[in-house]
Amino acid sequence: MPQITPFLSFNDNAEEAVNFYVSLFKDAKVTSTARYSEAGPGPAGSVMTMKFQIGGVEFIALNGGPHDPTLTVSFVVNCETQAEVDRFWDQLGKGGKTHQCGWVTDRFGITWQVTPTILPKFLQDKDTTKAARVMQAMMNMVKLDIPALERAYNGD
């Protein structure tokens, strides 16, 4: 079963927010930080995402720029395979609304991100050309397509 991760989206102050949350809880810590490359969409070198834990629960914070306020809090469904992506996307999307980059709001108004586990690895690759191709491919998708992301990563 895929892991579900609470996801917090900010305009441009995710780092400030995460540092604030981590300072409040004795057992909280930042576990990783990913920065935008030249591929954007944020300024190169600025924080893209930060993973942090509070009480053993992992959260992800994103500097996503101005966005629909209803998408501020969502849940990431981490999928290993395209079949998992397809199943969760189809089920969560029934009667709901789909959004760019793998986001879907279900019929109850809860927003989910149906995300392949390989995506963060591709986006954080030290080869910025590969990461940029994947970012560009992802930005043009609604439901995420693992084979297409792999082709972008490999330059095919």
C-alpha cells in the first residue's frame, strides 16, 4: 500500500514556515531540502521542497508560487508503478476535478497528489539537464505518466 504524506504548499516562504513548525515541537526535524534548478519554475537555487518530521510523521512543504487557496493542503499518494498511479487517479478523480502535475481534488473536496516515487529522484538528479527535462515533462502533464517521465529523464 502506498505511503500517504501530508503536503503543504506555500507561495515563497516554505522554508520560513518549516523552520517555525520545527522550532515548536521537541521531536521535529528537517530531513531534506530540494532546490529549484535553472529549469524552474522557481528561481534557481531557491527552496523547492523541504521534507520534515513532527512526531514521526513526514510532511512535505513546497514553494509553489501563487496558487488556488484550496490546494494549500493536500496529501501525496506515493505510487511505485503506473498501475498504482492509474488506479488512485481514476478512483480519486471520479466526481472530482483534475489539476496539472498529478493533483486531483476528490468529490469530497480533498486534494491529493498521485505521484510516482521515482519523480523526486529524477527532479533532484545532480545532472541538471536530466532534471530540467523531467520538470518540463511533468509541467505539461495532468495525470503523471511514469514511462514519459523516464523518457524525459533518459533524453529519449
